[in-house]
Amino acid sequence: MQAYHDYGLWFIIIFGVVTIPFLLFIAAPYGRHMRQGWGPDMSARLGWIIMEAPSPLGFAYVWYTYGGLDAGVAGWALCLLWQVHYIYRSFIYPFRLRGAGKRSAVLTVVMAIIFNLVNGPINAYAIASLASHLTDPWLTDPRFILGLVIFGVGFAINHQSDAILRNLRKPGESGYKIPHGGLFKWVTSPNYFGEIVEWTGFAIAACTPAAAAFAFFTAANLIPRARSHHHWYLDKFPDYPTSRRSVIPGIL
Ligand SMILES: NC(=O)c1ccc[n+]([C@@H]2O[C@H](COP(=O)([O-])OP(=O)(O)OC[C@H]3O[C@@H](n4cnc5c(N)ncnc54)[C@H](OP(=O)(O)O)[C@@H]3O)[C@@H](O)[C@H]2O)c1
């Protein structure tokens, strides 16, 4: 498992580095950017379940197998945050999606499965087996407390923004409208902003290379996609608010 962790860490970092230029020019084929020419497609809802599920399941397996059961309170708290996020994303979020009959490219789903088969397990292993600092004194360390607060803020922003997007459609609808409310006042993709904040907070609270690599990858993946969303809105809606940035309020 040590080798899987070490190679996996490099895989996440290199994947993130390669992702930035790639996604700046080519939007990943799912959601509004779904299009022909990327091979077979599949139900978007099923795609979400099978691409995200390896993360909580892989995390749980490695947690159980490599010492997680003996972790202290700080380790268990991080395990809980991971599982709350990913159990929701894998098994609840897909059933709340609106957008009748939406499809995703199988290629996108396969790449996400591979990513999650690495990311979940190496993060579990890092916390359960490698992080000797995650003992009781860590509970009062400013990095742990600040990280948890940042994670909570990001989680709230992500969920609020996803709820605003979900409620733009009535059941059975699949079109697009201009979202308003919450952080949409400042950015096009506050759900992505929340996700980036969330995993940055997790990385600060965990202080493991695996968590830092995942926070980096999340930003590398979602900042270019938010730019694609932003340009898409500007093309489709002549009255789209030009004061909005793509993803980071006031900055980007
Ligand atoms: N950690 C990571 O690297 C990572 C990667 C990807 C996603 N995520 C998270 O997963 C969640 C979903 O991601 P996503 O890429 O699908 O987000 P998204 O493009 O913002 O779409 C979210 C949902 O809202 C719908 N929607 C978006 N804009 C809309 C509009 N203007 N009018 C009506 N409906 C609209 C989408 O429908 P359509 O699908 O029909 O467009 C989709 O069902 C987010 O919380 C994101 O942060 C995380």
C-alpha cells in the first residue's frame, strides 16, 4: 500500500498539471459541454454514481485495512468529512439532479473512476497509517481548527450553489437559465468555488501530501471548467451579468 500511495500521489499531481492546459482548450464532455465525437455515452445519473462511488468505498476499505480503526479523534473527524462529502456526491446528489435524459461521455466517467480509485485510497492511507501528527494535541492545533472551518464554509457554499442550480429547472426540464442568489452575484460557478475551498480546508486540517495533492487537482480541474462555463453563458445569454467573474470572487 505504501507504493500505491507514493505512485498515486505523483499520479494525482501529474494528472492535475496535465489537466490545466488540456481543460483550458477542451471542455470535458459532460453537462452543457457534452457533444459528439468523444466515443460512447451513458446516462449522466448512472455515470455520477459509478464514477464517484470508488472514492468513499476505496477510502473505507483502506481505512479498515490499514489502521484507521485505531485512529484518534482527529483522524476519525477527517474520515467523517470525507465520507459525508462523498456519500452525498455518489449516492444522493445523482438522484437530485434535474435534466431529463442527460448523457455523459463514457470516457469522462472512466477517467473519473481511475482518479477516484487512486484518490480515495491514498487519502485514507495517509491519514490512517502515515500521519503521525494526527494525535490528540492536533485537535487544538490552529491548522486543524482553521482547516475544519474552511472546509465547513466551502461545503456550505458548494451545497447552497448546487441547490440554486437544481431549482432553476422544474422536474422534467433540461434547459438552462441565468442563476441568481448566493455567490452567483459575484461568480459564474460558486459551486466550484465552494468545492475548491472545501478541499483546501481539508488539506490544511489533514496536513498530508495526499490531501494537498487533491486540493491542487480540484483547483486544476474546476478553474478551467468554470472559465468554459463563463464563456458559454456570455455566448448564450446577451443579458448575462458581465460583472461576474468565473470562479473566485473579484479575482478570476
Ligand atoms: N472535486 C472535483 O474535482 C469535482 C469535479 C467535478 C464536479 N465536482 C462537483 O460536482 C458538482 C456538480 O458538478 P458539475 O460539473 O455537474 O456542475 P455544473 O456544471 O455547475 O452543474 C450542476 C448541475 O446544475 C445544472 N445546471 C448548471 N447550470 C445550470 C443552469 N444555468 N440552468 C439550469 N441548470 C443548470 C447542471 O445540469 P447539466 O448537467 O444538464 O448541465 C447540473 O445538473 C459540483 O458541486 C462540483 O463542485 C467536483
